Amino acid sequence: MCAVFAASSGCSENTEEDMNVPEESAEDSEEESPAEDEEVKVEMESTGDSSNWCAVGSSWKSTNPQTGEEVEMKITGMETVDGIPMCKAVYETNIDDEDFSKIEYMWSENGETYFWTAYDKSGEVVSEMSMKDGKMKIVDEEGNVMEYSQGQ
């Protein structure tokens, strides 16, 4: 996800088509399937101002026209959290086999502070992750909390 957003946050107006992405590329399978060698036409589009670290209105979207599956990320604004200016983006997908349908992502300009909140299709929080002051906190869908400090 970070890689997807990193690619989209410094975006400029362009459209790419026929990315020839293997349909099974996101899953590891021990079974051989004829679909593994098939290529899928994926349409990608990004817009925005790459000169601004938080270019509100910038977006990235990928669509598989064969299945109708879409993923999209949009920078929606800025918020201040504990005195830190944070850029906010929303990632949404209609892919059925994902555990989430929406992620809200906020990050500081220096990248040292960030927050992720993932939601299922009904809008319920399924997981959260944050990094602040060198401390990472992860809360899973059962409410289990894991905390780590930088250097551990």
C-alpha cells in the first residue's frame, strides 16, 4: 500500500493503459493455473501537482475493465493532529476478496508520523496502525494491540 501511495502522491497528469499485469500477481499459489500466464489490460490514471507534498485533489486510480475491479486513492485535505500538520488521503476499492474497502491515511511532511485506519464494507474499523515519536502501534480487527519502539 505504501508503494501504491508513494507512486501516486507525486503524480502528474497522465494516463497509462495496457500495463499487462498478470492476473494472479497479487497471490502466491502452489497450483499451476492457465490464468497465470494470461495478461490483463489494466487502466491507470493519475492527476495532481507533484511540487506540493500534500497536493489536495491529487489522485491515482487503477481499473481492470475485464472484472470491473477498481482501486483509487485521493488526497482529500490536511488535518492537524497533536500540533502536527498531516496530509490526508483516502484509498477505496471494490475488490471483493479484500478485508477492507477503505483506508484513511494521514502522514506528516517528514514522514515520521502517520496513521492508517482500515474499514470494511459496512464502515466498521478492521485495523489501525500509527507511527508517532518513534513508536508504532497496531490494532487488529479483534482489538489486539501491538506496540513497537524504533530500534527494537
